[in-house]
Amino acid sequence: MKAKVKNIAIRYNGKRYEKGEELVIEQKHFNDELFVCLDSDKKEKQAVKK
């Protein structure tokens, strides 16, 4: 899924991503405190889960 880093730099798959950078991550690694979801179909699924 496509995501954007929210507030703090994170490390994913051995690479550092700064605030505002976009990356592709696995759904199981998505954390809404760290990322903003950029895939509209994934956003809808997240909203249904909550």
C-alpha cells in the first residue's frame, strides 16, 4: 500500500524516510500514528475496521 510519513522520520526495510516522504509498505506494517494512507481503497477498509 502507498503511504506517507507523518511527523517523524522512520526506518522501513533498511531505508530511512523523512517526514512527508512517500513509500510503499505492506498492509500489516501500516500504523496510522506513523503514516497517512494514500490508497483510497485501503482508507475505506481502515475506516470499516475502526
